[in-house]
Amino acid sequence: MIEVESLYKSFDGVQVLKGVSFKVGQGEVLALIGRSGYGKSVLLKHLAGLLKPDQGRVLLDGRAIGSLQGRALAQLRARLGFLFQGGALFDSMTLFDNVAFPLREKTKKNEREIEERVLYELNEVDLIGSENKFPAQVSGGMQKRVALARALIQEPEMMLFDEPTTGLDPLTGQTILKLIDACHQRLKFTGIIVTHEIPRIFAIVDRVALLHDGLIQFEGTPDDIRGSRDPLVKEFLEGNK
Amino acid sequence: MLTVTRKMGRFGLKKELRLGRMGVFLGKSFFYLLTPPLKLRLLLKQIDFIGYQSLPIIFLTGAFTGMVLAFQGFLSLSRVGSEAFLGPLVGVALITEMGPVISALMVTGRAGSSITAEIGIMRNSEQIDAIKLMGLNPYRYLVVPNLLAMMLCLPLLAAIFDVVGIYGGYLIGGKLLGLSSGTYFGEMAAQVDYKDILNGLFKSLNFGVIIAWICCFKGYYTGIFTGQGAKGVSQSTTQAVVMACVLILVWDYFLTSTRLFS
């Protein structure tokens, strides 16, 4: 379970988050939508403990990530997967080595077991045959799929997706969303997807939250948001038609 | 007036924060260096990059430094009729000063700048965050291998620089200006103390720490203490090279004035 309690954050005097609170239940997937530059990615980085809030806290399965350090933080993060907007693949490594990296560094699996596991994950994201290429040699969509395979290789209990389809053509974007859904069916993780993919995202999430002006302005199911009469929600949805 | 004072105070606090971060960064680097696990494969890769691949530039600069020293030294010594002391002059100057300092400056320009740029790009493209989110410690992958490789390679590179420089000096003093090899090397052996060698190697070890510290720090904090994107990486790289070179020269003065092994 992911809980955010009254989160405040400002940068150089600009208040980005003004008391954000919400919960994501076990095995649930929440879509976090909102205008660009309104703090969605900042919020996501707080959830991963990459940024410290000015006030408030983030609880992952009841543990406040902001107050953890060292081994305790590393252990909690090991249960968390994060798909970065740009993929954040290690550009000096092949796609295979990128996906294998967490297993090599964090487990005692032998090379044969690692190879089996990596090829399985690469097969899941339809990348068999490209494993010896470097990130710079493949398309943005392929990079996203590799990043997804790397994020999922340790079978995380919680997954955070930072705009997984940004910069991709609609077909590739749809493929990525389908992959995320398939991975959720397989691993049953608790997830948050920061996205602009409206309305396509509604098909694969349980709930939707709209972040605007530093606060969650709306929270509900995809059907709730479609039926909402809130002018802000309507304006946002219509702007995405 | 109050605004000016406030601005000065803010500037002072910013600088203090940065210095504090640098100190903590160095402390953490040594802590992770002294505690397992050590990433051996990365260490060997950095030894190859910092040490082995720096050899051509060390040979070249070492040879020419020795040759220039011999030329200038011979001209100065011949005015007082002491050409016989050319060997000790070249030897002591290279072993205690020129070798450690110039080799460190060369490594800063060749390897240090590259380390800053690489880590800076990793910061920009969120690769460092990715390492953290895997529950791993970025210091062990990005800082410790560079620090240890610098500490191992710099004294060796300086020693090679010294030897090549001494032979470069002999080429000029002996082969061109007519000094016998017995005079050049014999006087050098008599005058150069093993403490000079220890002082030179100790300086190189210090410079290795300085280069790794500054260059890794500047790369690691790209986008935080410098601008974002490509400009941030370029600013970090420039700052790293300038700061490391200045610090090497300042620290060299302190090490020379204290002479630990004397």
C-alpha cells in the first residue's frame, strides 16, 4: 500500500506541492494526471525517496520512506520498481546487461540462471534478438520496453511509472500500456502511473487522481472521472480529446 | 544596505553548504572504499583508463620536461661552472616536484575531465537515480573505483614520468651538450635521497585523491550546483578541471613546505 500524507514541497520559493494526500491500495493501479510542470514527477520522486518533502510523509507498506537511511532504505527500495521517463538505461551496457544488472548486483544467482531470467523478461517485452545492442542503437519505444523489463526483473511489489509513453508514437504507446497491464496481471504490483494518455489509460487503471495547483483536485474511478461535472476535470478531459 | 548584506549572507551560506557537501562526499568516499564490497571489475576498468591509457601522454610530457630542465639547467649551471650538477638538478626537480605535479595535471586533463563528464551525464539521464532505486549505492560504482584507481595509478605514472624525464635530460645534457653519463647519473645517485622519492610518491598519492574527489564530486552534483543539461555537464567539467589543477598546486605548496619524509 502507498500512502501520501499532506506532502509539501517548494523549489526556490515556488510551492509545487501544497499538501498532497492520497492512498493506493494493495494491488491497485492509480493514474496520476495533470498539466505538465505541475509537480507530478516531483510527487513520484518523493514516493521513491529521491526527494525529501518540506513537510508531510510518504508511507510504503506503513514505512515512512523519508525517514529511512542506509540498509533500511535500500531494502525498501528493493521492493519498488521505477520506470523513468527517459528510461535511465546504462548507456555503456548492452540491453541484456542492463536488464541483468540488478540480478548480478543484488542476488546470488549464477550466470546461467541470470541469462534464463533476463531472456524471459526480454521475451515478455518482445525484445528477443536485440539483447546485444546498446541503448543508443535502439528506438525510444524499445528503450522504454528494456527499462520496463529491468524494473520488473526483481518482481517488485510496488511500481512507479513516470510518463511511460511520452515521446512515443500512438501505436508504440499503446503497446507499452498493454505491456504494463500484462505485467500487472502477472505480478499484481501496487502501481502509480504518471501519464497524459487520456482516455487510453482508463482501461488499465483502477483509479485516477488529478493533480492541479499543488493539490489532488479529483480522485475516483475511471467511470467517476468520465461522469464528473467538475469544471476543472471536464476542462482537462476535453483538452485531451 | 540590508539587501546587500542579505545577498552576501546568502552567497556565504551557499558556499559553506557546498564546501560541507564536498567534505561529506570525501568522507563517504573513503568510508565506502574501506568497507566491502569492492567492485573489482570496475576498478580494473578504471586502472586501465586512468593508468594504462595515460602512458603515452606521460611519456611525451615526461621526456620533454626532462629535456627542457636539462637545457635550462645546463645554461644556468655553466654560468657558475657547475655543469657537473646537472644530473642532481634534473633528478631532484623531477622526482620531488615536476613529476608528481605535471603527471597529476595531465591526468586531470585527460581522465579527470572524462570522469566528471561521464558521471554528469549519468546524473542528467537519471542513471544515478536508477542505481539508487535498485537499492544499490552509487558511490560504490562511480566514486570508489575512480578514487582507488587514482591512488594506485598516480604514484606509478609519476615514477614513469620521472624515469622518462631523467633519460630525456640525459639526451640533452649527455648526448647534445657533452656531459658524460658517469657525471650525469653518478652525481644524481649521490645527491638524490630515497626521501626525495618518498616525498614525490606521497605527493602523487595526495594528488590522486584530489583529482578523484573533485572530478567525481563535480560530476555527481551536476544539475544541482551547476546548470541543467549539456550546459551543466560542460560547466561541471570545466569547474572540475580548474578546481583540481588549482588545488593540486596549492596542496603541492603545503606538502613541499612540510616535507613529511625529511
